Amino acid sequence: MARPDMALMTNATVHGFAVAPGSALFTEEDLAILGQVDAAIRYGHELLEWWTANRETRVRVNSFPIARQIHEPDLNYGFLLDAHLRSGTLPVVGVIQDQLMRWPKLPPDRPRDPDWMRAQLRAFILKYFMRMAGTQPAYRAGPVGGDAKPGSGSDDRLGWGYRQKFYKLADGTVGKFTPAQQTALIALDEVFPKYLWIVYEVKIHQFDMSFGVPGAANGPTFNVSMTQPVHTVMTPRFLVDEQRPQPGVVGEYGYGYSVVPNPTLDPIVTDGPSAIKQTIETLTFRVLENGSVRAHMNFITPQPARIINRDPVQLAFDLADRLSFNTASTLLAPLKTFLEGIEPHVDPVYLSMNVLNAMTLGISSEEFGIDKETLFKTFMNLHFTDVFKMYNLAASHFAMVRDWTDTAALPAWATAGVFTPPGSTLS
Amino acid sequence: MTIAEPDVEHALAAGRDLQAWWTDVEAGKQSVERFELLPAFPGGNAVRGFFGDARAGGATDPYMGYSADYFFDLGGGATADGPQTAAWLTDQVEEFALRYWLRTDAWALPQPYPQVDPPTPPAWLKFLDLNPSSKHDLVGMTNLLRTYKQRANGATGRFPDAVARAIVDLRELESTYEWITMERRARGLHVTIALPWGSGLSLSMPLALSEVQAMHADLTVRRRNPTPDILGEFGQAFCPVPPTGTATQADRLDSLQTGLRLQTLRVRANGEVRLKIVTIARRCPGAIRRFADVSALTRTAQALLTMSRSAGPAPTSEQVEQHLLSTHAIHLRDTLLGTRTVWQQVTDWCDPAAIPAWIVEGRHG
């Protein structure tokens, strides 16, 4: 959604590319995002090549577990590595997960038909999955005292919400989907070759970090919501549509994308979803010979150079101004100028970690895990948990319909991608 | 943890009363104030909350709660498999719901991995620990057998710790046990207050980590063909046994450890399996009022710090109760629907050889 200060422009005033006929009007924010797409594609393809070449070798050797799962053979692991790309060395962190998605119950004397399941999965993933990832209405209990009524928080949804925002046609023209088109996602097997790429806006719900109160292991926690829309670009190289790609796998389907940063946002966390770049994610699903369906996810992102996207001096003076009715900045202007001069680009999180470790001779890292590595693992655990929940939600949707190839029998929420609670009293 | 036999008997008596009351409510013979707690979604109707007065355990008290009905699974492959598969599925669901379900709750969600968790600081530094959860604690719910009363001779006893995780087959309540008690530990259940400035910051406060629940054959659900569309319904109602003295602690959120919990799986003729949850708990106005006051305080602070005239109205007690109920409903839903992962991974629940040892033993790691 365009911010209020981002006025609509007439497409005749757009420079840098030819506007596709029928395109919706662009905003300044749209153009800022579109300005990042080519670089995102370049970074994405480069990382994808590196990932393909290293996923079974260096990544495996340098992996560590992210979460404990009893459901064998479900698996998950993360890694911290230097990715040697053509454009240079990039320290990256990643998480990989693989989980059961569907294994329908059948009497033992009834034969399973993996090819029937393959047809089901292909239809579901390529035509409906992205539409339905955000189908669930607001569900989580909103915090007491929040702006929304309890239970109806506008951002308190489950899963991920996809919208298709921008496209580049084969003739090189660039367009923006109209609001009505944005939720009617084009089936993935119909995207190419008509389009060269599509930019999606993904809203990742329930992306929160929690911090405990010292000394209270089961006490209150402070939560920071990191739910933000993130833009991603998909090219043909990220699309997976394969029949019998390897022994034991009847079919594999899915998609991936490279993250497009939104330069008009100013998130507090530098590695928040809207700000990351040089990041790829692939979501794939495969049918095995025994008829079971498994969901897989790969996520690779740079190790952040800083965590907080704020100048600590400015933060301190902002707080002081609030407490002093805006007099602190005026009275202490020389001090502020002096401090900004000596610490202009320090990350308060990393700085605090380093100072703590220095003051405690390493105890804060060794005994409490207050270090960069633990922080990265925590981020990866957050991402794992969010994808795990989203896949479980998708598994539930997949199981609800007996035949995804029978388009006439599909429920409206599956085809429209929007679920309207019947007779709901909640807005 | 001491579990006194009279407390169990009292909780069961109150539970039977509440079960009868709820049956009347569903039949329209008793009225309650209903409200939509959570909206409908694919596979489920709206979760309906309620406030009402019920007579249970010899006293009439105000109660609150909710009922929910969720999609759980759809058996079979192609459409032609439907009727035969549904009949077979009914046996599967009975075996899972009555023998194994309570042993697998703890594995509904992935667990924090020890190597990912921050290290445990030494005891003398514990007070500085920022880790929001204790190491090695399980996510979701953990069920542990505690005490029993035998049918044959009325003898009571405590289950050995070695078998505490292998919750007994609930059908044994019809033959071996008069009642059993189980400690259910729920992690991640908390109430949340929004912090000022619309910053996306919030403060969560954990609710009771564990409660003791009593089970009796009267409260076991084991029905075949209860209606033309339902081939079978299986599950259990639990009666929370309040901690000693709760009767005088009506102003504590602990009074959520009262009332009745019901969870069943039922198989429809088309092979669909659905999960039903009913939660009934006594209202706790004192604690709720204090909770609302804390939220009002944060709004006042917001108004002062931002120099705005108003930061919006403070939540009412009813809104706080609805928040509490919706938090409880979602936590329970996540955990119980999460067991579908376990449910799916066993090809035949009636074949003991096909059940992994960790499920049979309720082993956690």
C-alpha cells in the first residue's frame, strides 16, 4: 500500500523504463522499489549459483541445528559462511528446513498412487498456494490496549500474505498490477515466458522477537514486532516445475525469489524484512514414491553489518527531549555535536556486546550467549518458526480439498485467495 | 505437588455439572451471552466465546469460555476411496485419540535446540539471564501422569515417574481406574499488553505453567455413529483440579485452573476428521481488573510522554477476558492442530508395530 506522502504519478512522467500498457499508476515509493530490482536479480542469481554449488558440500560441513524436531525425517539446520561470489566475498547466514506436508490416511490394502498426488501437488502449489498463504483472516489475539479490538488486530494474521505488485513484460516494458489484480495471483506455470519477472509484496505475519527480564526465566517478556511488507522478485530461474527430477521423487514444484529492499522505509532493525538485500529464499514441495508430500525451504541472507538502524546519540537525545519537553537538544547541543562527531556509525547492539564482553572478560558471551553468532542463530530460529507455521497452515489448506485438479469443485477462498468470514461481526 | 483425593472428587463432580450444563447450553436449554471471539477461516467456523452463570460443585458462579471446531484431516486418496476409508479411519481415530493423543502433545511444535539456546549461566549469575525461556523446556503442552484411584478396590496411588509420560489408554478408565490425574504443562501461554507509541512493542506476562487435570470414564467421549453424518467421536473432558486454596483466590488468574476442558476428534462420513474444543473456566474479576489497570497505566504514560490529550480508552474487563480467552484458544489450537503432524506420520495406528517407540513411551528426547 502506498504511503500517504507518496503521491500517484502519471505514467508519462516516469523515466528510466517504458511503461506497459494498462499499468496502474506508479507512486514515488514504487519507483524507488523498482530502482532496486535489477540489482536484486543480479544478487539473487549470484547467490542461487553459489547455493547450488555449495549446498551439499561447504554448507553441510558448516551446519548447526536450529530447532529440535521429533518428526523424523523432518530436518532443519543453519549455517554461517563466507560466500565467495563473483562480486566479492559475502559473509552469509542461512537456514534450511524440510518437513512433512501431507500423507493421506489410507487402509493398508489400498494402493497409493503417487502420480495422482503429484497432479494434486502441482495444481495446488503452482496455481493456489501463493494466493492462499494469506487467506487466513486475523486470528491471533491482539495485545490488550492495542489499537485493534482483542482478537481482531489487523496485523494479527497467520501465514504470509502475497500480492503481485510489478512486472516486466517480454517486450521490456514495466507495469504495476491494479489493486484488483494484485490478489488474483497469476498461476506460476503461466508467468513465464510472458513476463521476465514479477515483484511480489510479501507480508510475513507474526514475526516477533522476545526479550526476557533478567533473573526471571519464566517471567514477562518484551516483544518487538518485525512484521513488515517485504518485496521480492521472481525470475524463471527461481521457478521449480519438474516431473521425476531425481530417483525417489515423483515431482517437485515451487518458487523462489530475491529480496528487493524498499529504500523509502526506515526500519529500526537494519535486517528487518523490508531492509534486507542480497537475500534469496526458495520454497519447494515434492512428492515421494510412497505418496507423501514434503515441504522444503532455503533462506540465505548476509550477516548484518549492524542491527539497529539508528544513531545511538540521536536516540538518547530523542528520549531526553521527550522527558524534558524538547529542551535537552537545545541546552545540550554542544555535547550532542561532540558525541555525534566521535561515534557517527556505531551499532548500539554490537557495541554493547563488545563492551560487555570486554568488561566481563568474555563471560557475557560464554555464559550468556551474548554475541553475534547467537544473535544470528536467534534470527534464523525466528525465520524457521515462521516458515514452519506457514507450512503447517498450507498443509491444512492442501488437505481440505480432495481434488485440486477439479477446478469447478474448488471452494471460493481457494480460487479467490480471499476468505470472507460468513456473518462475521469483526471488521 | 500434592493432589488430595477430595479435591479430585470435587473437581470431577463440578466437571460433571459443567458438562451437563454445557450440553444444555448447546441444546438451547440454558442461555449464555455469546460473542465472536475469533472469526471464521477456511476449515473452521468462528470461535464463539461466552459468559454465563452455571451451578457446579454446589455453587453458582460466573463462567466464561469458548467452543471451537477445526478441520483436522481428510482421509483417503481419490474420491472413490471415500466410504471405505472413512470406516477404516474411524478405528484409526479412536486408537489415536484415546491411546496416543495425550502422549504426543509435547511434540506438536518444534523444540528449542540446546545448541541454539544461549548457554545456562552459573547459579550466581542467573539473576542476569535475559533468556525468556528455561532451557530444555518443551514448547506446547507436556502431559505427565500423577495419581490414580483403582476401580477394583478404591486404592489410590501415584504413578511412577518412569511411566509418567506414557498416559494410560483412556479406555482403561472404564475398567481399571476410577479416575486418574494428569499434570498438563503449557508453555507459551501468556497475556500481552501493547506498549505506548504504537511502536509494535508489547509486554507479555506468562499464565500458569501447569495445571492438574482429572479424568473419569463419565467424561470420556467414545461414540460410534452418534448422528447419521458422524461415524465416530473420541476424546476426553478434563476437570482442572484447582491448587489448594484457589476457592479463596478468585482474584487470581490462577482461577483459570477451574471448570472443564473438552477435546475430541470426530470422523465424518466423507472421511473428514474434525477437532472440537470446549473450554469453560470461572471468571476472575479481581485479577482481570488489575490487568486492565496495568493497560490503562501504559496508556496514561503514553499520553504524558507524547503530550497528547488521549491515548485512547482503557480496555474494559470484558475485553481483557476476551483477550485472555482468545490467547488460550489460539495456544490450544496451535498445539492440538500441531499433533496432526504426528497423526500423519504413522500409517496405521491400530498396528502396534507401526508406532514409533517415542510415541508409545511418550518419550521426550
